[in-house]
Amino acid sequence: MRRIRIAGESLRDLDWSPGQHIRLRVGDLVHGFRDALRTYSIWDYDNRGRLDLCVFDHPEPGPGARWSRQVRIGQQVAFTHPEGRLVIQENAPYHLFVGDETASAAFGAMLRALPTSARVYAVLEVDTPEDRPRLPRASELTWVYRNAALTGPDSLADALHMLDLPTEPGMAYIAGEARTCQATRRHLVHDRGWPRKSTIVKPFWAPGKHGLD
Ligand SMILES: Cc1cc2nc3c(=O)[nH]c(=O)nc-3n(C[C@H](O)[C@H](O)[C@H](O)COP(=O)(O)OP(=O)(O)OC[C@H]3O[C@@H](n4cnc5c(N)ncnc54)[C@H](O)[C@@H]3O)c2cc1C
């Protein structure tokens, strides 16, 4: 995961809610939109004009991961205004975060924005313990490791099945790999009886697909 800071006068006083993303120009438009734009959550923003992203360097790098490897200090970037509905629902009885490392950029911003009195549950997946991003409220987070001997392809969903949640629904924020997002929502709605409206699902990537937004 690479932290990349974008800074400049034009970034002062942006309208941003934690959890929202930007669409960033990572390639040439000559070859069309598919390879030109990728979406990244805002890890942190400070209204003096600094905005931080966390870009995951995954094993099949496309234009986004390659951009994160090659971008240099001083290089200009172009991107859209922050947008998106993966944002904290303030009146929720508690907040549940489920996702992989790509989701942790959005989740980090959202966790920092919550008051300390808010109840938080989280199941987060990374490759190894060394890959855990530094997130707030560390003691409330449950980590799942992809390369642990006994985990299968559904380790995140399996860990959520085992999570001891209150009996009443809270608000779930689900992001990351598309199929896992669907499995997670299905579990909350079908097995735990949550209303669909108590889940906000945002698939970030899918095997074989190029850019999801
Ligand atoms: C709302 C939103 C917010 C997002 N926020 C972030 C963020 O904060 N940080 C971040 O890193 N990404 C984030 N993403 C994903 C990001 O937009 C890109 O899809 C991702 O960086 C891959 O882009 P790429 O060009 O490298 O690969 P692509 O050309 O999009 O994909 C090439 C292939 O690589 C594989 N692949 C893609 N992503 C992964 C992965 N994570 N793990 C394993 N294999 C993969 C797939 O098989 C895919 O077919 C977000 C996506 C959305 C929709």
C-alpha cells in the first residue's frame, strides 16, 4: 500500500465527507476511459490543501497500481471532486466495517470521524499481520489473514459469521472485492435479519474487471 499526498492551493476548503472518493486520471485518454481513470478513497484531507490516498499495489497491476509506482514528487494530477455515499450514518446504533485493504483507506477516514462514544465492530482482511494498515480504534478491529494456513477464499465472510454482534441491526459499511461484498450483505440480510437499508455496499474491484466505477 502506498500513501500518496496531493497538495495545492486549489485543494483548500474542499467539500468532503470521510469515506468519499475521487476519480483520478492515471492514464492517457487516447485509449478511452477504461484505462484513464481509477477511483481512490480519501484517506485523509486537511483543508489547508492536502489530500492523502492509499493505493494498493496488487499482484496484477493495471493503470492505477502502475500510476502509484511511477508517480513522482511535483508531478501534476487531475481528479474529480469528492463524491460517494459510503459515509457515516450518524444515527446508527452501532457501526460495522467489513472489507479488505483497499477498503481500509475509506474505513480509516470514517473511523477517525466517529465520536469516541460510537460503538464500532470491524472485520478486515489483509495478506499478513505486517500488511495491517494503521487504523484508529485498534482494539475494536478483527483481522483476517489471507495467507493463514486454515483460511479459504471466503475467510472474510466466515469471520463475519463468527463475529459476536448485538442482536439489533446497526449500520454496515461493506467495501472491497465485489463477490465478497455480496456475500457479506447476504449474510447480514438473510442470516441475521438486517434490513437492506442498514447496509451500504460499495464494490471496489473484481477479478478480471478493469476499474469498477
Ligand atoms: C469507490 C471506490 C474506492 C476505491 N478506493 C480505493 C483505495 O482507496 N485504494 C485502492 O487501492 N483501491 C481503491 N479502489 C480500487 C481502484 O479504483 C482500482 O480498481 C484498483 O487500484 C485497481 O486498479 P488497477 O488499474 O491497478 O487494476 P485494474 O485494471 O482495475 O484491474 C486489473 C486486474 O487486477 C486485479 N485486481 C484489481 N484490484 C485488485 C486487488 N485489490 N487485489 C487483487 N487483485 C486486484 C483484477 O483481477 C483486475 O482484473 C476503489 C474503487 C472504488 C470503486
